[in-house]
Amino acid sequence: MGTLGRTRDPGFGEQVRAWELAYRDYMAAWQHGTNVLSPVQAQNTANAARRVARAWHELAQARGLPWWCVAALESAAEGFSDLARDWERKSTGSNRPSPAPRQRDGS
């Protein structure tokens, strides 16, 4: 990152605007979904969370970001992917907790 607040990616501003729109859509779906819990609304919220996760991931791909910024963006993407899975379970009526992640050593 050459100067504070700048990347070498000319499309970064466009990606930020896409993230803003996706996040606004998610918040609207979340607010409605928590007030009117239905399978359709839960699926809408899951889809909105997936769009936010994708937007976070696309921001992390920008050239010129410091490693810690990329790590934070990828962590946010992972968090919204988890939210999408949670809402997906609500949409199918399966409120079981997510299975524990498998450890790399096969256990």
C-alpha cells in the first residue's frame, strides 16, 4: 500500500460500493428476517449474507493491501459465510449447530 488509504487496484472503489450495497441489503433482510421468521425470509437473509461474504472476499483480492488488511477482509468473509449457513439452516427448519470443523490431522 503506497499511501494511506490507497490501493494499486483501480476497481477498488467500485468494489467498496458493491460491498456497501450488499451489506445494506443484508441488514434489511436481517431486520425483516428477525421480525418475520419464515423459510423464505431466512433463505433471503442467507443469500444476502452470501453476497456480503463474496464482496468481502473480492475486496481482499485488491492489489496493494497490506497482509493484515487482507487477513481482516478474509476473516469478515468467513464470518458472513457462517451467517449464511446459519440462516440456511433456519430456512430448512434444521436448527442443529454446525458440525465442528475437522482438524487437518484427520481427527
